[in-house]
Amino acid sequence: MDYKILIVEDTPQLRQVLQDYFISKGDLPTATPDGLTALQIAETEAFDGVLLDIMMPGLDGLAVCRALRKKSDVPIIFLTALSDEEDKLEGYRLGGDDYVTKPFSMAVLYAKLTALIQRCRGSVRQGDTLTVGPIRLQLSAKKVFVEDRPISLTPKEYRLLEQLMRNRNTVLSRDRLLELCWGYDYEGDARAVDTHIRRLREKLGPAAGLIRTVVKTGYCLEVPYENR
């Protein structure tokens, strides 16, 4: 596969097992025992995925995730012995993509991480551009184009569209969209998502149909088969 994987795990035996497993799959793992070193490595290297232990001395996995998310949308899977729901929710709030609870199956972990990487790569990125189907974002300029025609969005509409595009073909609940676009401490009504989605659809014109409503759950930006 040749995926570049950053493994952050303070238990030597598990760290070595993870490294050996990914090497056996043809990937390029970099392993480190602590969060501070992981962030230093991430400053100079780009990775396709991150495996991140939560319970580490010094800088824990949650703090590392928070720092990584300020600069990157790289897929992150937490490795943890914790099973408490609040711990998992905090990880999701900080931008983690999934959890694997120890002890775990190496095959299942590998399948989860590669699926996340492939989903992330499924959105065509070229430099500063994110393209899904007929919709194209110029990320730094916050510009939006549908079939090469510029459209004007409010900041919240833009953020919603960006998150739906980055997670295309994945159902995002209203609560998750509120966390991603309004912040997890938002105390308003979840119907704000519905209002903004309605306005977003109006502005997307011919691409509006890509946003599917999932009854009693949320929304999904579905890409036609030929664009996946």
C-alpha cells in the first residue's frame, strides 16, 4: 500500500508489533513512544494515518489529537484501554475518527485505518483544492465553485459543505455537524443545521441533490458511482 503511518504508543512491545505488522503490509510506519516527539515528527513529515494511544505520560493522546487537528485532517484512530463513553466522546470532539479498544485484532485495526485513508483520499485534493463531484473548494481563499461557476456562501454554509465533502458518502448526524461547524460547546437548537442545509442546497443549484437527508439522523453528501 505504501501508506505512511505514524504510530504513537508508549508500550514497547505493542509499538513494535504494530510497526512490524504495517511493514508486513507494505506500508511505511514511523513509531514513537510519546506525544511530544510525535508532534515534532508531524511538523516535518506528512502522514496518511495516525494510530494514537490515549494514556501516555506527559502529553496524552487527546492533547496530541487537538494539536494535530489545528493543522491537518489526517485520519486518526485512538488506541485505548478505556471503554467509558465520555472518554470516547471527548476524543470525537477533538477530531478523532475512530476508536479501537485494547486488546484488539490487528486485522480489524488495519481494515479500519485503511478504510479511513481511502475515504479521505476519495475526495480529490490538488494542492489547495478539495473537489467532490461537480463541487470544488479553494480552501485558503474559502471560494466555492459548482461546475466551475462561483457561488457565494456564508461562513457556516461553507463549513457545512466542507465537512460534508471531507466525509463524502458518510452519514453525519446533526449533533456531529454542530460539533464540527458550531463547536461542541454550542447550546443552540440542532434545527440550525436544517436551516443552513436548506439554504446551502438552494445555492448549490444542480449539485443540491448530492446532499441527502437521512431521516431522524442527519445528512450525507453522496457522490455518484463514477466520481468515487
